[in-house]
Amino acid sequence: MVTVTEVDEKRSRIALSMKTEDKAAPRKRSERKEEKAPQTDMAAKLAALAGKFK
């Protein structure tokens, strides 16, 4: 969940706070290994980045 914590209209900036919900259980490492391996180096990097935001 993302919450706006501050708005600075003069500098056109906003401050955000990111929090996870307690209901979502973290994924086990064994589940991640079952995913299909990316075929290219760029796809591998994108998959690693996407994994950080789940």
C-alpha cells in the first residue's frame, strides 16, 4: 500500500510511504525456483527487479 505523506506544490514534489499488508504471506524460496528462467540477460535483470516489488 502506498500513502501520500506530504505534498510540496511549490517544488512539484510528493512524499510517499510504502507499507506491506500483514495479510500477505511472504513467498518461499522454493516457489521462486519453480518459475521459468528468463532467456536473456536483460530479462533476467527485469525478473530480479520485479521480484523485489512482490
